[in-house]
Amino acid sequence: MTTQQSEEERRLREAREQLEAAKSVIAELEGPRLRLRVSRRKLACQKATQSEAAGTQAQAVDVSDVGAEPQAPVRKVLRVGEKPRLPESAEVKRIYEAMPSLDQVAQALGRDRRSAVKALAAAAIDIKEDIAKQWDSGSSLRELHKRHGPGCDTISRWIKSAGREVQPRNANRQCDEALVVETYLETRSANRCALVAGVSWEKARNILRKRGMWEK
């Protein structure tokens, strides 16, 4: 055997020894990994079994619960664009007594003003008559507008529909002019301005012209 062959055999033995050592290291590492994988599988199986048991228990009828106190009702999830159901008339009346304002009632019911007026009417509350009574008590159109939301012209029409006569509460010319301007910004109608302020159409027009708001 030559020296070259002896060297090659030596290198081959070293390579085999290194390979065996690597296999031993890999075997040592694979042991904990396999055990961890098995543990995860067992944990997943246990969770699945617990879920099935919980579902079966929820579906089962427990006779011992008969006569027990009722649980809180599950709230219905509204669809997009679906309006909440109106409460009972007694609840609507309670809401109006707690906050006597049309806009606040509409906001509490999740409806617009027109629907809120109908809901109040169903609860035997005439919002127009109530506003007319507030007008009789001395509230001005602007105060009623700020309290309930509708414009001064609408408030005035509601008061008249309740059988009242709307006359300007303040003889101060500047206050009347402010009311004419405010009504015109809401309605763009000189006739409505004259009606709400209790003045003639010509006077309302002159007030608007003086303020630079009359372009006709």
C-alpha cells in the first residue's frame, strides 16, 4: 500500500466519523422537537374536545332552570340603514318629560323631526299645542326655535295652527329687523319675514334692502 492510498483511507475514516457525529447531534435535536410537536397536537385535540362539550352543554335543556330569573335579552344588531324600533308610548312620554325639546326627542329616538312629531302624537303629546302654550307663557319665536329646532317661520305656523295669533312681542325696531333678517336667511321669502315679524311686506322688503339682502 502506497503512502497516497493510506492518506486517502485516513481522510475517508475521518469523514465517516464526522458524519456519524453529525447524525448523533441531529438525533439529539429531533427528540425534543418531536415531543413538542406531539404536545401541540394533544393540546389542539383537548381544545377541540372542550369546545364540542361546551356546545353540547349549551344546546341541552336544563330542567332546573325552569322558573329562574330571565336573563337580559340579546340586543338585535341593526342592518345598515335600518332605523331602531320606536319605544312604547309611555317611554316616549317619559323622554319628552325629561327633555322637553323636539330636537332632543328626535335625537333620543334616532329619527328626524317629522317622525319625532308622529311618535309624540302617538303618545298623546301635541307638540304644536305645547309650543303654542310656551308662546302664551312669553317665549319668543327665536327662543322656541333654539329650544325645539324648527325655524321661526315653522314655529309661527304651528302656533297659528293651534289657534293663536302671532304678533311681534317687542316693539323695538332693531329686534324686529333682526327677526326679519333671521327669517329671510332661513326661508328666502319676504312674505314669510313679514308674517313672522308682524310687519307689512313693504317694511320687510325695506329692511332687507337696507341690509343689502334684497336683490329683486
